[in-house]
Amino acid sequence: IRSNTSLDCNGHDGNLTKSYGSGSVAGCSRPRSNAPVVPDTYADLAKNITTVCGGVRPGVTWTPGSIPIGAGIKTVSKTGYTEYHICGDLLVTGSGYLTGNAPATDIVIVIENGSLIVDNKASISTARTAIVLTGDNTWPAKIQFPNGAGKQGTLSLSPPTSVGNPWQAVALYLDPK
């Protein structure tokens, strides 16, 4: 695993064979700190991110089978795909495809000023879906899985496939800002 900043495996390193960080590296197998920075070949994708939430961040719980409603989600139609903007944290819970079944068109889930949180025992799948984490750096943008004895959750990602969708072949993207 490689990070262009510091890296902390936080209790479990996933049996990594090597761990590189441009800053410090802690709690990881075969750590190497102060490694050279690797250029981000995907940085240019950030120009496709638009934000619509402003400072609002009530968050959303998304259970497979129904698109959430309320102040925490805003839907934006794009040519060839739909963006769901989550204002704040996105908690995914339950089992199955977020949209209820494999979608017929591409989806982009933009989490603004929040994190993706996988609930305990959740088994979430996406198809033709990109998840984009962005914000103003006031709130952390991270993916959080259940942690602790007997807790587990899964997240199976499958990226957009449509030619012309700027997120084609990208399942997960962290805004470089």
C-alpha cells in the first residue's frame, strides 16, 4: 500500500507485503517512511466534481432498495448518468445493491463534507457506480468499516461503464484537495 502522505494501519495491516508513505508509517508491515511522492494520474478528474450542499450536512442512511429522501441528499441529472449528492456522512446498512438491483445507467454518489460508513453486518454492492468523496477539509473524508470483535461489513464496488461518463472505470475517488 502507498500513501502520498502519512500512513497508519490502525491495528490491522491486512497482511501487507510492503507499506510506503511519503510521511511517517505506523502499525504496518515492512514500513518505509519518507518515500518519494508518486504523481496522481487521476488528479484531473477533480474538475468534474460539482458541489451542491453548501455548508449543510445532515447526513443520510441508505438501505439497499430505495433511494434516500430528505435534506441530506440532492439529485443531479447529468448526460448519461445521475449524481446523488450526500450532504455529510453516508451510512450504508442492510444487504444488496444500493439501488435495489443493478442499475441500467451509471450512477455517481458524491459525498460532500462527510465519510462513507459501512454499518455492522452490512453487505453492500454497487454496479455502474462511482463514489466520490469531496469537501472543504472541515470534515474528514474516509471510509469506515465496522471495527471490533465479531463486527464485519462488506462493500463490493463496480465502476461506471458508459463511454462519455468522466467517471468511467473509477469506482472510488478521493478529491485531491
